[in-house]
Amino acid sequence: MAESVERLQQRVQELERELAQERSRRVLGGGDGAGGRRIEKMSPEVDSNPKNRLMALKRMGIVSDYEKIRTFAVAIVGVGGVGSVTAEMLTRCGIGKLLLFDYDKVELANMNRLFFQPHQAGLSKVQAAEHTLRNINPDVLFEVHNYNITTVENFQHFMDRISNGGLEEGKPVDLVLSCVDNFEARMTINTACNELGQTWMESGVSENAVSGHIQLIIPGESACFACAPPLVVAANIDEKTLKREGVCAASLPTTMGVVAGILVQNVLKFLLKFGTVSFYLGYNAMQDFFPTMSMKPNPQCDDRNCRKQQEEYKRKEAALPKQDVIQEEEEIIHEDNEWARRCCTC
């Protein structure tokens, strides 16, 4: 019985890979998408094509090659208040592929947030998101998974899609975005990315809805989520015990929209290599305060793969050729300098 279940699971994974390959061929080959015709070339010329306004960033010297955005695949875990808006922004920006992971359904209680609509209540969030996003931009390739990544069987599948779900099937995604609302899921993403050496960005909004943050995590180079964990994680407390009966977290579409915007702005800077990417950027709505900082990895991190990635990063850094710093000598102006004499006698 166990063997037959395992064979079925393997077959499901094979079919998913074949479906992803077929979708990749259709998108890369210029096939039509739902809701409109695929635009073969992004042009900086001004006309009714919205993509041309994105390409104007190249003409203005902000980005060297904006069209490269179509070559990237980004995985978003959590399609709620921050994740859904993040997915919409990346879709409008022309990302090549989005992989969406969430196990929840759309509820009428979600309508105080952006993106989802009342008629989508009852649908899985990933299904509702895919339908909306395809209509916004048919050029984007979507892959959706309606499950909880923290379970053992789903975690392995999640790892597989991060490793092989890139724009070209069999290659890893370019970036993972954490838009979840609990520590267990964040730690799961952290574990997966440390094991794979996968760069990711974490985001969150506070329970009182008036502050939030984003964080870039490069395994081995910067602190992972386990290097400096919140007290609830460090003390090994079950976060379910912290929930107060009859009390739900506050939710403001403004705060979530701001955090999603900051997150996507840094995603674009990271992928297209312009500006400065923030390793940590906070947002306090009460004072409009945006603190920034960077954290080095903890050599005694509890995650063994984080420690392994740190050693790998050190080896790579040591192998880089050292650059000699050449100090330019200060030019000495002699007293008989013609201009000096002229200035003294004027």
C-alpha cells in the first residue's frame, strides 16, 4: 500500500513537471495567454502599451535592461494581505514566472484588504489570485500550489519546486518571497533556503497593523531567520499558545500595501541590479519612520545548513583576488607656480 502511494506521488510530480515544461514552451515560444496577446518586444517608445512605460526606465538611465525582468521566476509563499499585492505588482511589472503557495481560502473577512473581491469567497487564494493575475498580464507564467508547506510531505514538494520551478523547468527560481503571517512557516522557508543556498526576502506586518518590515536573506552572507530569532522561536514556545481567545489581529490595507510596495521595489532592484537593496528595512506608520540595518550571520546558528553556508561563503571570499589599494599622492604646488604668483600679486 505504501509503495503504491509513493508511486502515485512520483507520478503526480512527473505530471506537474511535464505541465510546467509545456507552459514554459508556450510562454517562451510566444503563445497567446488568457485575456490578451503576448507582446513579443518591450519598447521604450510611448504608446498605449503599458510595458513601454516600464521600458522608459531604461531610456531614463535607471535600469540598463528592463526587458530582462521577463527572464526571472519568483516564488511567493503566502498570498494574503502582503503576498497578494506583491503578486499583483510583480505581474504588472512583467515578471517572467510566479509560483504561488498558500493553503487558505478567500473569505469575506479578507475584504478590508486589497486585491481579493467578494465574488471570490470560497475559492482557494492561489486559484483566485491566478485567475485575476492572468487577466491583468497574460504574458506571465503562473504555477500555483494549494497546500501548507510546513507538513513533511508538502515540504519536500516545496523544496522540489524551489529547486526546479524556474522559468526554464529544471532550474531554480531566482528569488523566494515570504509573505506569511506565522513563525512556523517562516522557519520552514528559512530551513529550505538554507539547505538549497537560495536567496530569499522575508516580510511581515505587526499584529497592531501599524508597523512592518522586509529583510533580504542571503544564506552564508547575511543573518538567516534562525540566526537572530524572535523570542517566541528562541524560547521554543508554541505560538498557538499566544493566541488570545476572541481577539484577532488588526489589519490595515494601507500598512500592507506599503510593505508590499517596499518589498517589490527591493525585488526589482535585486533582480535588475540597480540602486541599493536593503538588507533590513522597517516601517513605523505612527512616526513614518523607516529604520534600516544589516545583520551578519551567527556562527553558532542553530541551523546547521546556515553554518555550512557561512563556511562556503568564507571560502568563496578567500578565493577572490585581492585588490591592491593605490593611494594617489597629493599634488604639491611649488611657490614658483605661475598661477600662485599671479594670485599673490593681484
